[in-house]
Amino acid sequence: MEALFTPEFWLAVGQIVMIDILLGGDNAVVIALACRNLSPELRRKGIVWGTLGAILLRVVLIFFAMSLLALPYLKLVGAALLLWIGVKLLAPDDDEHGNLQASDKLLGAIKTIIVADFIMSVDNVIGIAGAAQSSGQQGHQMPLVILGLLVSIPIIVWGSSVVLKLMDRFPLIITAGGMLLGWIAGTLAVSDPALSHYLPETTVIRYSAGVLGAVLVWAVGTALARSAPAQEA
């Protein structure tokens, strides 16, 4: 229980909340579109039950992701995916949600939300599992994951418009989020069991790898974001 009151635990919770908010903006759009054909009295039920189903599914996926990351070499794969997700966050592609099927039945809308969230949550799951694995909170990873999700999901569902406006007004938030994923990728990679014989996991190495990952995401993501307008022109 003492570990639950350490600064490291709450720092990891903060990382999970930030990752889920930054990578979960599309989920709020999906929820709105899936429920758009419901009657007003059913919309709230559709949002609540669809979100609860998506949360439970995501906890299960994160549990399996963290278990897999305990195997040799898979943390390296997870780190590479995190780097890609971080770069994608800084240089996003245009995603269209307008063709999402909306149902006029409550159960249909809930099913749509859960299935869409499952498909779209790969980046969230990898990011959150990586943050939990790199937090150093052995034995307390699932509690911090669940706490982070419980804090961030309501923000996404009910405060997504505010968050999106802040991101539009302060692009530095998105840049910081991408670099955070790069930091987690670096610290995750050097903790892979396959590297334990070649690279001792010291604080200096861990932080250096985190800084390198953050800088790499910023450099590549910024370069791609700047080249995109030139290509369109």
C-alpha cells in the first residue's frame, strides 16, 4: 500500500491520463456519432453504457498487453510502436468518422461504440501498458492503470470539447504528449529482459534513453508535419 502514495505512482497515473486524453479524442467523436440517431432520452444511456463497455474491454486489453511486454524482445517492439504513435500524434493523418454506422436502437449504438473503441484503442492500449511497465511500480501496475482510466475517461466523454479547444489553442500540449510517448518508449526499451545482459538498467541509462526517445519523436514528427503542407501544395 505504501507504493500507492509515492510520487512515482502518481507520476505514472498522470502519464496514463495524459496519454489517454491525447490519444482518445477520437473516441468522443465515435460516441457522439454512434448515438446521433438515438432519441434524446436514450442518448445518455447509450453514452454511459457504451463507455462502460469500452472501459472494461480496454482494461482487459491492457492486462494482456502488460503480460506480453514481460516477454523478451516484446518491450522493444512496444517501444518501436510507441515511437510511431508519438510521431503520428505530431503529424496526424486525416481520419474520417462520418461513415460510422449509427443505430436508432440502444443496444446497436452500444455495440457500435464498443467495437469502434476496440478497433481505435490499439495506440491507447500500447501507450498505457508501456507507461505502466516503465513506471517501476511492480505489483501495482493494474491499480494505476485502472485509476488513470477512471480519471481520463470522464474527461474524454464529457470534457472532450474543452480539451480539443486547448489543444487547438496551445499546440505545445500535443508536442509534449508526443515527446512523452517517446520518453516512455526509450525507458521501456532499455528495460527489455533481452538487453539485461548487455545494457544494465541504471538511472542514467534509463533517463538518457527516455530523452533520446522524446527528442527522436519531436524531430521526426516535426519534420513530417512541416513537409506535409509542401507535399499538398
